[in-house]
Amino acid sequence: MSILTTTDLGVSFSTESGTVDAVRGVSLHVEPGETLALVGESGSGKSTVALAAMGLLSGNAAATGSAVVDGHEIVGAAEPALRSLRGSTVSMVFQEPATALDPLTRVGAQIAEVIRNHGDVSAADAAARAVDLLDRVGIPSPAQRARAFPFQLSGGQRQRVVIAMAIANSPKLLIADEPTTALDVTVQAEILELLRRLAADTGTGVLLVTHNMGVVADFADRVAVMLQGSIVETGSVEDVLLRPQHEYTKRLLAAVPRLAVAEAGAAVTSGASGVAVTSGAAVASGASGVAVASGASGADGSDGRRGAAPVVDLRDVSVTFGRGARAVHALQGIDIAVHAGETVGLVGESGSGKSTAARVALGLVKPTSGSVHLFGSDLRTARGRDRRALRSGIGVVLQDPVASLDARMSVAECIAEPLAVHRRGMSSADRRKRIDEVLDAVRLPRALASRAPRELSGGQRQRVSLARALVLSPRLLVADEPTSALDVSVQETVLEVLRELQDDLGFACLFVSHDLAVVQQFAERVVVMRQGVVEEQGTTGATLMHPTTDYTRRLLAAVPVPDPVVQRQRRVERLATLGAVTA
Amino acid sequence: MTAQLAPEAPGAASLVQPVAATGWRLAVRRFRHNTLAVIGLVVIVVIVLFCFVGPFLYPTDQTHTQLSQANLAPGAAHLLGTDAVGHDVLGRLMFGGKVSLMVGIAAGVLATVVGTLWGSIAGYVGGWVDAVMMRVVDAGIAIPALFILLVISAITTPGVWGLIVILGFVSWLVPSRLIRAETLTLKNRDYVLTLRAIGGSHARAIGRHLLPNSVSTIVVAATFQVADAILLVAYVSYLGLGVQAPATDWGGMLSAGLTAAYSGRWWLIVPPGLAVILVVCAFNAVGDGLRDAFDVRGR
């Protein structure tokens, strides 16, 4: 019998501008010991389904249809009945481990509280079981760690504690809403491994909500694809990911950037057999571009200065924040150079210093030591007018599509801001014309110019950011995670626009990303960073196909690929390598 | 090709937002849906008209005492009666209201302006400048405003302008903290970083981004400051430290009428008391309404 069955589940939110149907007629079921992945892009209603199954919808939501958990109807159930189910029969793992834990309570006590909420257990027994649970979720020296506060644990450890709380009362259904999205890939791989093992050991049914097809391939048995509140396709993970039937699923999968790796040579071929034709081609073209750019030192940059001087050159740059015992060495003697016309991908996990390096290149962070040359001039010695002139050659695109544009300005004003800074004398007609040109360049309709950023989608906003970055015809574009807040299909569009523009305009691009697959498709050279140090750098093809350092190898092995067959093989290989390392 | 590939799945946020409503229009609509705030606005408008236009429609002599007309109960000749020296109370309510409103609004605005400048400089510059400026604020908050007012009034008797300056300078501390917090979050927004990266000046960052985006916070703070200042004027005058006779304000009227209240002459106490309560509540309701109305950025 199914542990979770929803029948014709509908959820609508009443807002001040009318009623919004977030979920429409969703019917699905999760069997004991099975993992059902609910995938879709933002706004598809996948999280709302998960919350409805927990009875955790917000006050302005109305649910219709039925959601039955272990024989109990959730829709319309009274709060006390729901409370006795939550945490015992069904429990939830949320996306952000930092906010899911009480910062002022020791983690052991937080787990014990969940145990005592649902059973007549003595405090001592609960504490002992909390230690057992920490052990089960793989936290080393659990007895000591139970006395730690959440801030003393790493992000991955915190998520393990959240999982320990979720499985404390041996739930029959575990709902995991983007459980690894906030984590680095190597940590993500560990957490997925843990969840898989726990589900298999205890026969718990798992409803996994995610946007990441790699995670789906790694973890799920069955997949349900959601689009605008409805399920458009359901099936086994192999069927849906390798032989998608619905048009939308096909598009979605085609847009997922795929990592091509030499070790798992099967990855490229088997992926290409199904859906990855376009992206496979993209990888190939990216790889062929490598040879040209790496040797030529950007000599073919159309409007860049000719010669060997890089557009931006960081030499032996160190950055230290703070002083004394609390000093943080964000960068330690790194060398990065970007030449005209080439794209350099800066990759690494959180805390590796990649964003700091980008900010040093932009002149937003002053290096503690070392030198930064922008267009051949030293940023430190340039003053006043020269410094401003240097900076007019830079374009910037940052991560957050919401925070990147001032909500109080129109799209045209946002795009025109660099002109207002550097081309004061420009007539408003010329300005208007230039805005239309860059809107065309990023493939946005000119009519958007008078709109407010608020009315635009995330992808459109990032293209407005790109338009603003391009309005001065920059020689260097610094993009810090420009697509990581976007859905894959939108990401694909933005990256394609970026690539075309670079071909036309020949600017150099420093591309910061945590997503190795995106960097592999997009960058000619790659710099792998770890804890403020450049671990490895070289052409993208060589570095990501045949990495020379263990760290890069581990990073690559941890990336889940959206192909269940290949991913299973990669997982086995990865665990074997890790086992060999520890043994 | 990819343009059609990307359905740009409308996020939950964009579904909720009505298309083509600008921020200001949306704010006005939200404000209009807040009944209490609209009532508050109407009350403020009515009272302002009453105080500033009323004297032309209902002229009374508020400078000369007329002892023959003293202490009359409300009647046809004097709608709200007269006080101990023969001033018409209704007329006096307008006359005193002018002072109360002018001093209250001017002091509230002054406090907000000083607080905004102080807080935004501290927040934007940061570092030790911020630390020093904020310790000054902490020290100021630690000293009760009433204590400062008592000390000042012991030294000097302020006129209307003096009162505005004094009240303004005892109440800028809270808005300065609010604006500093706002500045701290705004200056690290991506669009400010982007502007700085391409070489935009600090003046531009402040003038084009920080100030326009803090306007809502500033306006809301100002509304509450005005309400506070009107109350402050009333109790400063009530303690006999306000404007001097023959000028008066609502607090002064309360103070003058207090003894009379025990002999049953309620009309000396109730009208100015009600006026103060009404105006303060109205400004607070409007402030609440504005805060909700402006809270559109996060949604």
C-alpha cells in the first residue's frame, strides 16, 4: 500500500490581485522504500505539493482533492491530528540547513526534543538515541558533537543533523525539498549517499523535490515532471530521463548542461544517444575553441589591444580580511590572467575565494599584496580620471537577478546608468538609440525599456543586467554566477546570448561559477580554486577531462550527471576511489 | 531558437504581481485598501483645514482678554464656550492647533532630516566612523528626552522656532538608527556594487540608489516622528515650558484649563485633549498604512 497518495490535489492561493492556482489536479503515489522525484522549474508548484502533503500550507492557501499519508487524509484535517503525524509518520528535510536549526540549542537537544514530542521517552533515553542518530547520519564522534551548537558545524554536518531530526521517529515518509541545493557538490554527493542508504535500510518512502536532474538521476526510482501546477509526465527514472515522452520534459533535459568526463567515457556517448545532441555539440565546439584561444593569447580580439598583454592580470594576489587571530586569508598568492576574446572559468566550492578574485579584478576589493593590471595599467597607481577611464572598459553581471537591478528605476534607466557615468555629454536621442541596440543584442523586445524590473522574469532581468554591462562596449566582462539563480532552460538562453555577443564583440570574460558543466561548455580556460589558492589551471578540455590534481578529480566525480545509468556507474567508481583513499 | 525554447516559467512571485502596475501606483492602491489609514488621512486634512482655514470662517479675538465674557458655557454665541479670560474656546482650538501642528510637523521633519543624514553617512561610510557616530546615538538614547527638555526650559524660554529646533534635536536618534540599517543593506546590493565596479561616484550611488530606495523608510519614519513631536509639544506646553501667552497650543490649553475642570467646565479640557488624541492617532494610522503600502519591494 502506498505511503503517500494524492488524488486530484489542487492548491490555490488567494492574493490581493486574485486567486492563483498553484497546483492543479496532481495525482501521485509513493510506495514504501521508493523515492519519487518531483521535478520542475521555479513556479511549477512542486514545493507546494510537498507542503500540502505535510499540511503545512500557508494561511491564504486552499487545498482541494485528497492527499493521504499512511491512511490519514491530510486535506482538511484538523491541526492536532496533523501535528501527531508530522515528525513521526511523515517528516521533512528543508533546503537551508542554516535556518532549519535553532542556533541557540545544542544539536543533541534538538534531536532529543523531536523524539520526546512523539513518544513517552525519558530525557536520558532521548539523549542517548540522539547520539545514535548522529552516528547513523555519519557524524564523527557523535557523543561530543551532540553537545555542539549549529554554528560549530559545517553546512554539510548541519544538513546531516536536520536529516537525523527527520528520521528520529522512523517516519514512513520523508519529504526532502531541495535537500542539497544549498550545499557544495562534494557535500551534496555525501548527503545524497546518506539519504539513499537510510531510505534503503528502513523502507522509508521519499518524496524528493528538486530542480537538479543530476540529483534525480542519482537518487530517484521514479520521476514526476511538473509544469505550471500539473504533472506532465511520470515514469521510471530511466524512462523519463533517457526516453522522455512529453515535449516539455525533452526541452528541459536538452537544456541541462552536461558534464563530459574522460573517466566515465560512456557519459558522452550514452547521453548523446537520447537527448543531449545539442549540448553534446556545444561541448565539442567549446573544446575545439580551446586550442585557438589558449595559444593565441587573444590576438584576434576585434577591439581589444593587439599584443600579448592580458586584459586583466592578477599577479601573486593575496587578500586578507580582518587582522590577527581572526584574519581570514581569502586569497593566497593567486595568478589569473584573461586575454582579449577568451573566457576564463573560475570554479571552486563555497569559500574557495572565486568571488573575491572576481571582485579584486573589478577593483572592488583591494589586494593585501600583489598587483592587478587592468588593460595594461596598474589599478593601484591609477588615480581619478584615469581610473574612471579604465573602469569604463568593464562590464559586470552578478548573481542575483532581483538585487542586480534597482527596483525604483525603469529598465531603460538601469541600462543607461553606465552611460550616465561615463558619457555625460551623450544626447538623450543617442542614449535611447544605444539602449535599443543593446536590448536587441540581448534579444529583449525594445518595449521592455519602459517597464519596471519587477515585471520581468529572472531570465529577462539577467539579460537586462547583461545589456547594462554591454552598453559601454566593454573589453572585459566579469560575470559572477550569472545564471545560478535561473532555471536551466532560462540559463541556456542567457548563456547562448552571452556566447554570441562575445563572438561579435570580442570582449574577454571572467566567468565565475560553481557549476562545472556550465564552465565546461562556456569557458576556454578554467581556473580551479580551493581555499584561496589556485589548485589547477589550464585549457578547459584538458583540465576537466584529465585533471592533474586530486581535488579537481574529486570535484568532478561528485557532480551528478542527469543520466541514471551513467550516474550509477560514476557513484560506484567515486565510492571505490574514496574507499581506496581512506583505506 | 532558444527564445521559444525558454518558456520563462512564471515564478510564483511574478504570478502574484499584477502586470503593469508601477511601484507607486501599487502603493497608492494598497494604501487605499487600508480603511484606518484613509480615515487617518481624512482626519489630518480636516484638522489642518480647521486650524488654518477655520479662523477665516469663524473669526474670534484671541489676543485681548474679555473678562466680561469669561467662563461661559457652550451656547449659540460661543459654540464651545469661553475660557477664564474670555477667549472663545473653539477659536482658541484653531489658534492653538496652528502652533501644535506647525511645531509638531516641523520638529518631526527636522528630526527625520537630521536622523537621515546622520544614519546614512554612518551606514555608507562604515568602519570606525560608523562606530563613533552610532555610539553618539546610543548615548543620546540613554538620556531621557524629557530630562533634556526640562533642563533647557530652566535656562531659557523658547519661542516657536526655538521649540522646533529643540524638539527636533531630541528626537532624531531613532530615525537615524532606522536609516543606518536601511543604508547598510542597500549599499551591498548588487546594483550598487555594479555601479562602483564600473567607476560610478559615491554621490551617484547615494543620490540615485540609496536615497530613492530609502524614501519609503524615511517617509514612514517621518510620519511617526510627527505624531511623536505633536505629543511632545503638548506635554512640554502642559508642563508650562511651551510657547508663552497670549500664544498658546493644545498642551497649553490643557494646562490652563486643568483647574477649571474640577469646577465642571469640561469644555476647557475635552476639546484640546480630543484634538491631540485624534491627530496623534491619525498620524500613526497613516504611518502604518504607508509602511504596508511601501512594502512591495520584497514581494
